[in-house]
Amino acid sequence: MNVGFISLGCSKNLIDTEILIGMFKKNKFEIVNDEEQADIIVINTCGFIDSAKEEAINTILEMAEYKKKRCKYLIVIGCLVQRYYNDLIKLLPEVDLFVKIEEYDLLWNKIEDLVKRNLVEKSKKKSYQKITEVPTMPMLKQEEYINRVVTTGKNYAYLKIGEGCSNRCTYCAIPYIRGPFVSRKKEDVLEEAKELANKGIKELIIIAQDTTKYGIDIYGKSKLEELLEELSKIEGIKWIRFLYSYPEGITDELIDVVARNEKIAKYFDIPIQHISNRILKKMNRRTTKEDITELIKKIRNKIPNVTLRTSLIVGFPGEEKEDFNELYTFVEQAKFDKLGTFMYSKEDGTPAANLPNQIHGNTKKARYNKIMNLQKEISKKNLLKKVGKEYEVLIEGKSFDGKFLVGRTMQDVPEMDGIVYIESDEEIYDNIFKKCVIINVESYDLIAKIKE
């Protein structure tokens, strides 16, 4: 049978999809990229915010149309299923099998039941888990991580070091969907990293809901610094970066490891969400404006060429004009290299959903636009400082018109940050590194030429 996959949402979800692809391949199924050729279509959904939920439902309905043709089974897994299992069964009878995240240890058994013995109704009689309960999520087996099929190409791969989250920010549904933070054993992570290096992967992108919490549940303290050092010893791996590091978890030791280790990107992704102490407290964040300001100063002092990225939420319940103005002024002064902004999304079952003074959608949109317009100016000024400087660029292919080579510097996360367009007549294939000189900027991207 042919199987097609669609993965929605974050990179953590993508790894789950890659593991499932590996399961199907191991069991002699054929993987296809064309839905029209698929006997089975598997959709891994995101259920984090309203726009993600809408995208997931629309994708399911679109894929259901293929059941009128060749497709025999439509399988839906992921965060949306975990949150709204009972509702989805009633709403989408076109789906043959829904699998919640808490059932991932039984995932293949359920698929076998569906495909080989057609016990669809049996799988639909499971009880519904409300979002107000915190599920205990099973970790996928180490063998399944090793056998996963990397879908991001041969340049880079995501490396998940933990599952779930224990931070309990009042706006976030992740702990209710994915459960509390659970670290993978260090030896398992290193084994998978070595396997990725053997496959030719050059860059590892370390991910978890909060990477700074890695190891606390197993070893009693954070082991992120130690893990990064061990990963850097793996032959074949040239770049290493870690994402989603909460500010309160960034220690002096972690900053020092990034500063001194040549393989680790001089890049911190620090989701601060807001800067008003009043709003941070309502969000149940474990930091303050003063802590964040001091942390940024410390990182820049120790690593002068560092790239700083953050994410913000505007329109949180009770966000007054003064709170937003404080945030705007902070962004103006902090001059982050990369910045993403979300409009607050009222999520079922989260404490913030019940807070008074919910902000009108038009106000949220106006505040979003104001922050992003400011950041666009800051980003361009930051990029202009790179003109004339030399960077090592990982070549990843060619532009659509074939006029440029396309790549990334060590300071850019794939699919999230800008890219480098390289003027060159050379026929260079991807997965190689070239020394380049920046000659211009375009919006969030760089224009370069290969150093002679």
C-alpha cells in the first residue's frame, strides 16, 4: 500500500511524523508525496491556536475528498486530536482513525488494526480526555527515533530532547495537550545524533518546548550545556543550535558554552512574550523586565556577534495601552535581530481564557502591525551592518529562477529566518559550505558573492 503524509504545526510535530514514516517503511509500505497515489493518508495536526486548528480542519476535509478516488484510509493524529477527540469523531466521520498523543505507544497497533483487520469502530470507542486534565504522555521508543525518516533534506535535522512542558503559562495549552516536561536520556539523544551524522546531516537543531529544562527531571539539574558539549564531539556535525530557551533557564554556564564552542551557533532564541511586569505576572511567566534586560546585556557582552531572537504576544487579557507602549519601547531599544509576534488566542481550558478584559480583535491586530513594522526597520538596519563582512554559508540549492545559489549562515534558522542569495555562475550542489562576502540586503535576506 502507498502512504502519504501531511505534517502541520511545529518542528516537534514534524519529528513525530518522521518517526511514523519510519514505522511504515519498516513494515514495507511505500511512501508517496502525491495524495492521488496514496492508499492511506496520514495527517499530523496542530491544535495550538485558532489559526492552526482551522488549518488542520480544512486539511482534513481536503484530504477526505481523495477517499472518493484511490484513498482507502484517512488517519489523523496529533495535538488537535488530543484536545478535541470526541468532538472530531462526531464532526468528521470521513476519518477512519483518530489517534491521541497519549496513545502514541499503541500507534502502530492501532494502524494494524485498521489496515489489516479493519477494526475502525473499536478505535472510536475510546474515552474523551478533557483539556483540563494533564495527561501522562508516553515517550516514543528510542528505536523509533533511530528509524525515523528525515524529511528536511540532507543539510539539517531536528533533534528532540524532551516532550511536553511544565511551565504552565496561563495562555498556553501545551501542558494539557502534551503533558509535563519529560527529558530523553542523554545516551539516547547522542545515539540518534550519531546516526544522523552517519546519514550526512551537517546541522543539528535541538528542540523541546523549553530546552533549558533538559535533564532536570532525570538528573536533578539542567544538562543542556553538557549535552551540547557532547554533541559537538560527533564527527561530521558542523553546526549545532538550540531553540526555545526560556530566559530564566539561561545560565552563565550555558552562555559560556555557546561563546567558546565553535560548532554551536552564536544564536539565542529567547521567547520573552512580554516585558510589562504586570502582564508577565498574569501570564505566569517566571521572569521580570529587569531579569530580561540584564540577560540580554550579559549575552551581548560575552558574545559580541550574537544573534538574538524572541517571540511576543500582544493583546493578552488586560493589556492596557501603557503595557503595550512599554513593550514597543523595549523592542525599539533592544533591537532584536529576529522577532516574531503573535496575537493572543483565547484557548479552551487555559486560565487566561477566563480572565476579564479580553482585548478586541481590531486592537490586537493594530498592536501586532505596529510591532512588526518597527521590527522590519530594526531588522534591515541590523542586516546592513553585515554588508562587507565574510560569512560561511551552507549552500542549500538554487533560486526558482536559477539565477542565484541559495543558502544560510550559521545565524539563520531554516524556514524561520532569512536566507542568503549568492551571485555565482558555478554549478554548486547543496550540502556544501562556501565562504561568502555580503554585498547587499533585501528585506529580511542577504545578497552575497563567493569569496575569491
